[in-house]
Amino acid sequence: MRKQKRHWVWSILLLFTLVVCFFSLLAHYKNWVWEEENSFNVLSGVYYKNLPFNSINEIEWVKKIPSLERSSGFSAWSKEKGVFIDSLKPENTVYVYVDNLEHRKLRLRYQDSLLLFINLADSLETIQLYEYLDSKISGSLDNKN
């Protein structure tokens, strides 16, 4: 009988691929939000956005996202993430980080005309995020005056 030769390179490549897929799934699983001293950051997989508090002009609740054309991104179950183009103003890029389409979303207008929609999987966390951003935006508006 002939012994089968095992190819350890293929085993390592398979293991590496599984690890990359696991971390990719983990990164897209939810919106990762964190604050720095003067900015707000959102990461969801390959989509990352850093918004300085002084660039945010307005924050409000919306029930639905308006009609947008997908530039890149994905929709799966009740998640919607990616970069979209406003169908009424094609020159405007809209970032969408929605973990649950059924819950209310935060609409952030920044740099006067750009939009970002976000909500988190837990609606209570989204409310806390709104309150935090609202206090930071109010503080930055007070500092401008």
C-alpha cells in the first residue's frame, strides 16, 4: 500500500481562510460604535466612517430610509449596510449602517448636505446613542456661538 502524502500548505491555507471568514462575519454582524474626544466612529465590516462632532449639523429620528441607489453594500434579513447614492441628488453619498430595518433610525446630516443613517440591534442602545450625540452636538453648537 502506498502512503498518502499530506500537504500541510493546504491545511494552513484552509485554516487561514476559515479564520478570515470568521472575522469578516464578526465585523459585519453588528455596527461597532465608539467615541473619541472630538469624533464619533462607526465600523461595520469594510465600511468605516469617522464623524467629527463639529461637522454634524442635525440629528433626527426617521421611520424609513428614503429611496436610494446602492453604490456598494449589502442587505440581509433586516440589515442594510453600505454606501448609497441619493436618487434625488446623485452627487450626494449616503452611508447606511442599519442593524434592524424595523426599528427607528437616526438620520445624521453632516457637512451641510451629507447623510448617514444608523441604528443598532438593540433599540435602547440606539436611544442612548441619540442622547449622547445630541448632547455632543448641542455642546459643539454652543462652542461655535
